[in-house]
Amino acid sequence: MSVNVKPLAQINQRAMPLLYRELGIVDAVRFLKQFTPGFGDYTQERGELFADRTLEHMVDEIEQMRRSG
């Protein structure tokens, strides 16, 4: 059995118009973004962002935002 393996560039050229047509551009882009790696160090960034804040402080802020609407 012989399999015709196409180059990824050729597959991408055929797939993109199909995705755009079937999903719309916005949803096609959202779909494709799930396969691209992010950047940075999420854990380190969150550690720096919340380093001087306690859980209790954050809960108080959330409750205050809910009350103010």
C-alpha cells in the first residue's frame, strides 16, 4: 500500500480557506491559537504579580467589587 504524504505547507494552503469558510475568521484564528505555544513563565509572573498580597486581601477585593456592582 502506497501513501502519498504531502508537505505541510501544501496541507496548510488547502486547510486555511476551509477553516475560514466553515468557522469564520475569528473562530478559525481562535482554533489555531490553541496549537501555538505561549511565551514567558506563567508561574514566575503570577508569583511576582501577587507576591505582596494575601488570599484574604484578594477575597476582600472581589467581595468589594461585587458589592459596588
